[in-house]
Amino acid sequence: MTLLRPSTDVRPVTEFRAQASAILAQIHETKRPVILTLNGRSSAVLLDVDAYEGLMDELELLRELHVAETQAQAGDVIEHAEVERRLRSRHLP
């Protein structure tokens, strides 16, 4: 996702209502989010679907890494040789 450009990527919600198709086209073309404001304050962020999915994938990976680090710090690990032995016994004749 490219950097936000406040001059074009921050819009009042009233402008979004009037120009929804054009703003959505901008999001898809630039891959940048658009921040919608309500009464002069940030209210919502619109993202391209691919950008959203990418963020969710990254978040899931970070969560999995956190769980793995926590397990490793707690000593909840299996030695490499044991993993190899288990995999060989399951997948090799």
C-alpha cells in the first residue's frame, strides 16, 4: 500500500455520498486508502479489497509468529530430529 496523500485521500463523507463511484475508482487505481471525515474529524477508512486482504494476511502471520515465540519461550518445542522422525514415519514407506 502506498503512502496516504492528504490532499486527495482525505474526503468529507458528504463528498463520498455525492461521488462514491469516482472515489472508489480512485481507491482501486491508486491502491491508497481514502479517509472519510465527519464534522471535520476522521471517521472511516476505505481500502481496496486487495490491500485489505493483504493487511489481514500480514496480521494473521504476525499473530502466528507471536504464538510461536510465546511457545518457544515457554519451552513448548519439539527438537528438529524428532519432527524429522515423525514426518519420515508418516510419509515414507
